[in-house]
Amino acid sequence: MGTAQSRKQTEPGACTAFARFVLCGGGVGLASSFAVTALASWTPWILANALITVVSTLLATELHARFTFGAGGRATRRQHAQSAGSAAAAYAVTCAAMLALQQLAAAPGAMLEQAVYLSASALAGVARFAVLRLVVFARNRSQAAPAPIARPVYATVARSSAPAGPAGLCRAA
């Protein structure tokens, strides 16, 4: 039981969690944007984005479980699955943004692609923060809540008057 309690962390406030989310998720997202661009030079962009999204989602979910939301340990399979659902929505947003860019600009440069991709990722990231905080890692916060403190129950004992002499004490015992 001592180990379970030592693994529990206090829940960070919304501002602290958001700052950690930006640090972890933003760092992974920034690295992902460069990885997508590099991988897209060898494979179609949609495939590159899908592969990088899967890897970055696994990494970010672990970081969020351990650091961002104070879950106190590794992410569970359920949390990975729920996080993957929000990542799939983010993937759809980034794909739609990049497809829109391809329709609007015949040959967009790498800088414009980065700007559009990062902007779409940032918008999707804010929505993911809400989903992760309110749904995915919310169960951990409610389970990690301390149990109510047990208070002692005091019983009232009725006393009868006992004789004060030694003979009376022997009878009372």
C-alpha cells in the first residue's frame, strides 16, 4: 500500500497542466512537424503524417500520463486508446488544413507548409487538452482522491456506583 500511495501525485491545477501540456505536447508536435516534412520527401504526405501521428501520440500520451496530468505512472491501454481517438481527430484537422493549402497554393514552400501544419496542430492541441484533462485522465484524478478519514467512534458507558471499600472493589471486578 505504501508503494501505491508513493506513486500518487497531486493533481496539478489547470494552468500548470496546460503549461506542461504545451511543453510536452508542443515539443513532441514540433519534432513531429519536422519529421513529417522529412518523411514526406520519401513517401506521400498523408502516409508520413499518419506514421508520425501514431508514434508521436504514443510518446505524448506517456508524457502526459507521467508528467502533465499527474497520473503517477504509465498510461493504461484505455488511456492510450482514448488519446488515440483525440489524435485521430487532430490528424483529420491537420490533413484538412494541408489539403486546403494544396488547393489554395500550387506549390507551397516548406515554410508555408510548416506554418499551416503547426497552426492546425495548435488548434487541434487546445481541443485535445480539454479532452485529455476532462475525459482521458479524469478517472485517475477521481480514483486518486483520498478516502474519507475514518473517525473513531466513542461509546458511552453507563457506570453504576461501586462501593469504595476493598470488599466492594473485589465484588465489582
